[in-house]
Amino acid sequence: MQDNAAPAPAPVLPPQGKNPRKPFLILALILLATLLAFALYGLLTRGEEGTDDAQVTADVAPVAARVPGQILKVVVVENQAVKAGDLLVQMDPADFAARVRQAEAELDTAKAQSLAADAQVGVVEASSRGGFFSAQAGLEGSNQNVESARAQVAAAKAAVARSEADAHKAELDVRRARELRATGAVPQAFLDNAEATYDATTAAREQARASLSAMQGMERVAHERVGEAKGRVEQTTPVDAQIAAAKAQAELAKARIKVAEAALELAKLQLSYTRISAPFDGTASRLTAREGQMVQPGQALIALVPDATYVVANFKETQITKMRVGQKVDVEVDSFPGRTLHGHVASLAGGTGAMFSLLPPDNATGNFVKVVQRVPVRIAWDDLPADLALRAGLSADVTVHVE
């Protein structure tokens, strides 16, 4: 019988001169080199913390108007370098100059009123004391007039009594003369004399009574004048109070001088605010002021970028464990490749960047996902080269030597 079975395949033999373990050796060498590179990098960067999340920044100040008004002239142009005190914008000073003149006039008025009040103190002191003494003298004179009037009334009463006695005697004499004349014992002349005497004594009695009435009226007037004199004495008695009131008016006038001086100083300040000057050296950017423009207090006109800059680096929260103020820092700014600048840690922020955002995150939720936070670190320059124009906002790489 013929055998129809296929012949068995010959075994495949490895090519002569090749090692089958060579690829594994190459892979092992690559892994070893990688591990050695990581070990060398860790050794070289031991004691350093770095980040590329850093920027050059500056304390940009918006220069704003402090008083309302119209812009007369814009002195600077966009992105012009200025020095501290340089005029940036001139506003219309006419209104504020008028207010200064008005305040000066009010100050002069207040000073004049103060001088008048000081002079009035002396006048009031002299007049009040003189009025008091005059009132006392008037009271004493009125009292004396009352006593004199009383004496005159007493004398008038005595005269009335005497005249009444004389009139009564003359009346009796007339009666006797009439009786004697009726009997023819005395002549008619005797009766006529008696009647004349009676008429005279009666007139004298009426005159005495009238004089008494007049003296009594004078006495009442004297008493009334005593009351008036007492009133004037009481009115002029508070001499110290009147003097104190005059001195108070003088002090009030002096206080008005201070108020007027403060108003004048405020008016001069507002006039000075019409000249908007640079508060420090820097670059005038984002210029929004235009000639003829009406502005209001607080309206930003220029963004002044200072020449002095610093770096803010945002490190991970795991990188700041050993970071301290004063540690040395190397900075590489992207705009100047190949140049390493030096500085030091000036301060570390009191919170993470997320805490200072407009809407801080709220982790008290059920879908919380832990995210590594970053802490802003401020870095100050050390011996910054003068030929570098570092502008705010430039990106940088920062390395802090923590050991």
C-alpha cells in the first residue's frame, strides 16, 4: 500500500547569531535610565519648589477726578512715561477760583466781626458797671427825695394846722366884732379889720391845704421814683453776666474765623484738585480723558502703571509647607528667555486664590471633588537689571529655594 499521509513540517530553528533576550535587556536599560534621570532630577532639585503659574504684576492705580467739572486740556498721551508730580489733566478752575475768593471775603468778614466783638466786650464792661453805679446813685437820690418830700409834707401839715388855728381865731374875732358893733361898742372900722383878718386867715388856710396836697403828691412821685430806681438797680445788677455774654459773643466770632479758615482751605484744596498730577513714576495707560469732557468725582481718567513691579506666583498648597519669607527665588520671564532674575519671597497670601475670587467655592455639597488649591506668593526683586522693561502681566517661571 502506498502511504498518502503528508510529511511532518520541519522545526523552525532560531537564526544563528541572534540573542532572544536582547529586547528585554534594552527595555530594562531604558527603564533604568529613566529611573536614574528621575533620581538625578530629584537630587538636583532637592530643596526647590517651582511653578510656571506666575506673572509679573504692579500696583496699577486708576487716576480719577476728585471734583466735578470740564476738562480743559489732556497733557499726556497714551502709554507716556511720567514722573511723580507731572501734570496729566487740567480741568476748568473758574468755578473753584470764585469759591476761593468768596471764602477769602467770608474770612475777612469773620475777622472784622471778631474785632468788633472784642471791642464790644470793653464797651459792655464799662457801660454795665457804669450803669450799675448810676442806678445805685439814682436809688440813693430817690430815697433822699422821699425823705425830703416827707419832711415837706410834715411842714405843710404843720402850716395847715397853724392856718386853721388862725382862721378859727379870726372867725371868733369876727363874731365878737359883729356883736360889739351891733351894740355900738366898737366902731365899724374894728369890724372891718376883723373881717379882713378872717378873710386873710381863711385864704392862708386854703393855701396851706393846697400846699399840703402838693407836697403829698410830690411824696408819691418820690416813692414811685424809688421803685423805678430799684428796677434800674435790679436791671443793671448782673454786671458779670452781661460781661460774660459779651465775651461769649467774642469767642463765637473767633470760632467763626476758624470756620471761615477751614472753608477757605477746602476751597483751595478743591481748586488744586483741578490739576490732576501723577502720584508716582510710571506709564499713563488706558487714557479715557478727552478735552471738553464733563467728569464727575471718582471717574477714572487714566490707569497709571508704576515702574516698580513684583511677581505673584501661584504655588500648589502642597508646595508651600517649607516656604518662608526671605527665601531666595529664581525667576525666568518668558519675554526674556535665557535670563535668570533673582528675588526673594516677600509674603504669602492669607488664603488660597479661590477664597479671594468673586464667588468662593462652597464645598458643603454632596458632589464635592477635591481639587488641589493654589496659594499666591509675592516675590520681590533683588538687584533688577536696569535694561529690562518688565511690564505688568508678563508670564514667568518661578523657583523658590526652600532649603
